[in-house]
Amino acid sequence: MSIANLIRYISIFCLITVIVLIPRAISAQINERAQVRLEGKVLDIDQQAIFEAEIQLKHKETGQMFQAKSDGKGNFSVRFLTPGNYIISVQKEGYKKYSGELELFPNNTKKIEFTLIKEETSEEKLAKEAISSFEKGVKLTGENKINEAIQAFQRAVELKQDFAEAYMNLGILLFRQQKDDEAEKAFLKALELKPDESLSINHLAEINYEKAKSLLQKNKTDEALEKLKLAYGYKPDHVYVNYLLGYAYYKKEMKEEAIKHLDTFLQLAPNSPRAEKVKELLEKIKKSP
């Protein structure tokens, strides 16, 4: 064989070898990738499947992107992945997005589970802020910072208008500051929200009793009677509401009503320091024509 023919033969052999080897290398890479797989499940905090959650993976070294979506059972699968480190995100409208990192190894199927938390609605955010203001008010009350506590409870009811406990606490502090009209409004709202709440009922009786006392001192008997009737409606067994009702009806010369409430007073508080005077007044009323 001539030198020229020998060189040509060697060149053809090398070319064939290269042509044969390159496909084998590509095939090896594909086989390696084919065996790297990610399987998982997307659930909510109640362990219920989340449908059509979007899963996205980004290979940190190459920047390759891979995507998948969860099915009706929350399951997803991503095949033909390149081994290495990934940034992964899982998201679904109405839920907080999950972001994290994971590493995938050759010849391996990695199984993973994601739990997505629902995003708070605007109403839920306001309710959470209202509770925070309420707790602040309780703390400030304990520190005897009454004006600041009132502001905190007012903020709580602004944020959550059905917050009965905040209205009650607000009413208590306003009543303590002798702001009876404002306190009454707060307790009426609390009672509207919780009709059987004794704390509101008792305070409303007490507020109207205090108003009646003030009116009687100014000789405004008719107005005082209206407040006392309200107080009695809230708390019929209020000792001194019955006492003042008896006294007011006596001044109005309403004999039967006066006797009824003065008798009730004696039944409720037989050992009261006022008991003897009430007995004398009752005897006088009964003897009167």
C-alpha cells in the first residue's frame, strides 16, 4: 500500500470512530438524565390536594428551567432532569408561594411533599389587627394606662365592628372615667352582639341608675323615673334601683308602684342601713288615703 493510500485509510477509520463514539456519549447523557426524576404532592394545611399548583425548577449551574402542574390529587412528576442543585418554587392563586432549594442526584427519584398556606383575606388581616389592638388594650389596662387602653379598644372596634369583647372593655373604662353616655353606647353595642352577656346588662343597669341619682338630686323626677325604668328592665333585682323607684313613685304619689318597689328593696336587702327608714316610709304610704 502506498503512503498516500495508507494516510487516507487511517483518516477514514478515525472519522468512523469519532462518528460512532459521539452518539454513544450523547446517549449516555440522555440515559443519565432519564434516571433523574422528581415526584411530589402539593397539599393545603388540612392535607387536602391542591389542583393545578405550578411547580418550577431552575438548575443553578446551567439555568435550565423545568415546569409541571399538580393533578386533581395534588400529584406531580418531572422527568429527564439534570443532576445538581435546583431552586424550586410552588405556587397557586390564593396561597402563599413556596420557594426553596433541593439537590438531585444521578440515578435517583426524589419524592417530596409541599404544604401551601392560604393567603389571608383583607377581612382576616383586619381581624388579626383588631385582636392585636385588643390585647394591647388589655395590657395597658393592667398597667393603669387608661386613656391609652381606651384608644386601643376603640381601634379594635374600628377594625372589627362585631368585636363584642372590645366594646365591653371600652364601656368599662369609659364608665370608670364617668363618661356614662359613651360607656352606654359601647355596652349597648356589646349587648346587640351578645344579647345574653351579663356583664353588659349589669353595667347598663348601673349606668342608668347613676344617671337617675343625678337627676333626682336636681329634682327632675320624671326624667329620673325613665332612667330607673331602663335600669330595672336590665336588672330587676338591683337593690338600689328598686329603692329609688319606690322613692320616685312616692314623690309622684303613685302609691301601688311605690309600695311594690320598696317591698322588693326590703326583700333584697333586709339588713340594709336604710331598711328601717324604708319600713317607716312604707307604713306611711299604706296609711295614706
